[in-house]
Amino acid sequence: MKELSSHFLDIIENSLKACASTISLSICAHIDKNLLEAVIEDDGIGMDAETLQKVSDPFYTSRKTRKIGLGIPLFREACLASGGTFEIHSELGKGTRIRACFEISHVDRLPLGNMGETVVAVVCNVHFKRLIITLSNSLERFVLDTDQIKKIIEPVEISNPEVLCWLKQYVDENVNKIFGGVLDEITG
Amino acid sequence: MKSLAELEEIRKKTLEEIKLRTAKGGMRIVVGMATCGIAAGARPVMNAFIEELKKRNLSDVSVTMTGCIGVCRLEPIVEVINPDGSKVTYVKMTPDKAKRVVAEHIVNGRICADLTIGAAEQQ
């Protein structure tokens, strides 16, 4: 994967498969600490301790179409390669929480990438219900709750192409606003 | 800057358009979006479909994503499902190929035979 946003999409897809009704993705740039923190949290079915131990193993997957599962191992590698940390917590019946930190100026930190496309892809999943995104730096904060959007456009569906194109641009503009000049790859 | 207020406009416009729905209604585009698909570039492909549908005002064709179909080496994979349930599987997709599938298959009903899994497996 070439972008953090691709990893986020991949991880969120696990949440969707775990029947999550609300997924929250929060990305925060702690400029003073040179740290980019991403937390993905869901209220899906969760995992027991035994399964949780296995998820970082590429040769473990719950799926039946192929025998390997690289989503979490790749994401974890991307964190560690940039001098960051990776934590995963899960409780059966309650949900799962992943916290990934990256050293902002590390040469091997992946660029944030196309967040708008990631949000659109999540919203298009048949199991999608609700996504809350929080973007913040030390001074500013942006929150997007898809339930709020659904309420405004009702009875038009959020998966309508017109709405999706708006959503993509709305997310991208706010990514630039919050992370422009903070992350090297975003000029703002 | 995009604002939430614009959504109200989109809502009104879309509701008016719904009255003018075409026979293309009920077609579904399904993009494989597991780790293998994402790494191979499925996300920009999905986005190209959405933008092309918007451009052509085909709001009654749905775009959804699915997990791994099982042939990771041919990702990005896209299935186009007709209203009668019959299905065409396109492989090794790109944003440009996505635009072609919308123009030829979705709009004109002509399958892009050279992009299908059948064509790829014969090579």
C-alpha cells in the first residue's frame, strides 16, 4: 500500500465485516511531538483474546476465499517502519480499537493520501451504517458524521453519485485545511 | 469550499431527476475492495465509476464494494450485474477502463469483451 488512507480503508473494511454500526476514524497531528495518531474504533462483534493474538500473523484470516490475511500485518509494518507504534484492543461483543502512531517527519512514513476516496469507498459498502471522522491538529478540528449528511439529504441515498462526489471534495478540502503545512505532502 | 448547505441543493436536484429514471435502473457495479484489491488500485477505479455515473446523470446505477472474490492476481476486479441477475466480471481494471465500461456496457449495453475475466484467462 502506498498511502495511509488505503490502510485505513482496509482496516475499516474489517470493522464492516464485523457488523459494526458505528465506526469512528480520528486522525490527529501532534505537531509538538512530531506524531501523527490514527485511531479506528468500531462497535462490531469484536474478537476473543485468542483471535486477537493471531491477527498480526499474515497466515491467519477469517475468510474462506484465500488462506492469508495481510490487512493488519501490513498496517502494523507501516507504523513500525516509520518509528511509530501499533496497538490493537478488542473485546468480544463490544468492538475493536486500533491505535496507530507515525513519526511525521520520518522518511518511511507513508503519505496520508486520498482520504476522500477512502471515505467514499466506505460509504459504498453494502454493510455501511455510520462513519464519524475527526481530523485535528493542535489548533483546529473537523468532524464529519455521515448520519448528519443522511439526515440532510433524506430521502436521497448517501450512495447517490452526486452526493458521493460532494462528499469526496468536502473531505479532501478539510484534509488540506487541517493538515496543510503540517504533513509535508499536503501544501494546504 | 464545499459546505453542508450545498447538500440541500443536491437533494432537490436529485429528487427531480428521480422522476426521469431510465431503463438502466437496477444495474449494479460491484468493486472488489479487500487488501488485494486496494493494493492493486481498486479505490481509484471505484471513484472513476462514481464520477462517470455522476457526469452522465446515471443516479439509478448503484456502486458498491465487496471483499475478496478469490482471484487476487487479477485485481482490481469489477462485477457488473444486470437487472436480470446476469453478471459480467471485468479484471485488471483501471480508471480509464472504468469509463469505457460505463460508456459501452452500462449506457449502450455492449459488453467490453476484451476486459472480461474470460479474455484474461485465455491469454
